[in-house]
Amino acid sequence: MNFQIDFIEDKIEFFDATDLKTLEKKIEVKIEENKAILLGVHSVSHQMYANEKGLAYFTAVVHFKHKKLG
């Protein structure tokens, strides 16, 4: 029986929220989850959009990469 482990090398996840605290919390939770599969944050990109009523909308893209052991 052959057993082979393939690691996820790259993973990109998208987040959105109506306030920064919620967006940060969503990202923090996902960072902790991805640590279990040996992924660390490689980069973060974010934007804020205000609609015609002045309500803010925040988005972020987080690029996770495989952490090398050793």
C-alpha cells in the first residue's frame, strides 16, 4: 500500500464585512485554522468601498503559503 502526503502549497481566500473589526476577526479565525495545515500568511490586500448612502464595505484577499519545516 502506497501512502503519499501532498501539501497545499498556495491558498487564496476572500473576506468581506461591513466593519473593520468583523473583517479582522474573520481573517484571524482563518489564520488559526490554516496553521493546522501548515499554511502561513504570505500577503494581504484590502479595500474599502463607501456606497451612495455613505455606508462602508470592507473586503480583503489573503494569500496563504505552505510553511517549510525545519
